[in-house]
Amino acid sequence: MNRKTKWALLALCLVLLAPQALAEARLSARIEGNALYVFWSALAGGEGSLTVSQNGWPVGCYDVRGNSGEATVPLSDPSGAYAVRLVTKDGGCLMAKAEGGDPAAQTQMPENTPTAAPLPTSAPANAPGTVQSDLAAQVVEEVNRERAKAGLPALRVDAELTRAARVRASEIARSFSHTRPDGSAWSTVSGAAYGENIAMGQRTADKVMAAWMSSEGHRANILRPGFGSIGVCAYVSGGVTYWVQLFGK
């Protein structure tokens, strides 16, 4: 076999193997009790941003690491149809519907409507932690940078929304949900709040913003033309950073 033939065969093998390698990437999820178990394998780059949605509404963003692994997401409301979306470091995207749960309960929710509240719980309304004001300020800067790219005016920092974001951050550290620990909707935290984004696990402002901007629902809040104010809190509790954005008019 001459050299030219060997190179031709090698090129053919690479072409045949490439789709197979891409096809090895896997993402799956299942609901058991009050937890969502997410599994992934052959993750390109070994890093990604995971968005969890309930009935089409994004309820959380998380960083994942490792070419293969699993994550457990506690659910305050396991009813309805859950789905997961994993955006890889190189821009790839994997999606999967969660097995189990109650898909029959799926409803079409308005774009900016909070998830339905479960029955009230006796759990504490907050968890001890530390507010990281510098990280919150960086998030505001990045939000306004994204809005500028879209030709939208900057959001002004609002004292009432900032106060409410700090309350919500301590609450999601106890129960990560758009539903408050007492069973009420997130919007009851303040009459000035018209939109909410939450996330947990990201250590830096750029990481959490990348997670939010890769999720359609969260991105829509950040770039909503009708919003004019914002309050942000980064809250560290138990070694985990929790993030809240509240938007106002």
C-alpha cells in the first residue's frame, strides 16, 4: 500500500468516526420523589451550563463539570413536566425530557409567570449566609452590557429590588425554587418585582450570566424592553453561591 493510499484510508476513517464520537454525548434525567437526577456522558470540553425547566418555564441554572457525571436537583414541586438543557463549553447543546413525574400536568405558562405554588411548608424562610455585594455589582454591569449589545437602555439599580433580592437569595438557599418557602409566589417578595431569575453553584458573575443568557426564559428577562430597574444579590451559604435577579419597571 503506497503512502497516498494510506492517507486516503486514514481520512476516510476520521470521517466515519467523527459522527460516532459526536453521537456518544448523552443527557438524561429522571424524577424520583422530590429530586431530579441528571446524567451526562462524553461532555465536550468537560464543562457546561445546565438549565432545568418545569412546564416550559426555566426554574434553575447550574454549572456542571466532568466529561461524565450526574447531578441531583432538589424539587419543591415535582409535579408537571420537567426537561433539562445542557450547553457545552464549545457551544454544543443537549436536551432531554425527564422521566417520571407527572407529564399529564403540563400546562402552557405565560413567559413571565412564576411556577405554581405548592402547599405551604413549615421549613425556615431563609438560610444563614453572606451577601457578596461586589459580585452583585458585576452582574449588573454584565446585564447592562448585554442590553447595550441589543440596543436597549441600561437598567438602574433599585434599592427596593436589591432588598427583595437579598430576601429571595436567603430563601432559595433553603429551598431552590421560584416558590417561596411559605408556599407563596416569588413575586410576593415585593410589589416592585415583575421578573425573577435565580441560579446556584456558579462562582463568578460571568459564569452565572453565561448560564442565564443560554436559557431562553432567563435571557428574555434580561433583555426585556419593558424593564427599567434591577436588584441583584449573590449569597454564599454552605459554600454554595446563590444568585437572584429581580426586575422592575
